[in-house]
Amino acid sequence: PDGAFYCFINIQNTGLKSEEFCHKLLKEKKVAVVPGTAFGEHGEGYVRCCYAISEKDLVEALKRIKDFIKPLLKK
């Protein structure tokens, strides 16, 4: 393929560190993402998502991520 099935998302506006974001998202919304720090020190403030799943599951995951992030951006 000409591309990958991953995206690196900036989460800096949430106020959470990458690992904390991942742990809370998994615990609260049952969505797993990888902390950017797993890819080096410059990955702090980012998470990596894989979208090699069904469209139905991807839409549901994005809804859950949105619900998780929304209250964090208001702080």
C-alpha cells in the first residue's frame, strides 16, 4: 500500500500526558491507543491510532474518543 493504517494524533490540548490519556481512554471508554512516547521522547503529547478495523467499529471508536475528549477541552 501507499500508506499506513495509523494516525498520530496531537492530544496536547487535553492537558494529559500521552500515557495518562491512553490509560484513561481505555478504562473509561474501552478504546485502546498507543502513547506517542512509545515511539521516542518527541512523541509526548501524541497518541497513535490504528484504523485497520471495520468502518462500523471505527465510527464507534471515534464517537467514544470524542466523548472522552470533549470535557477535557473545556478545562
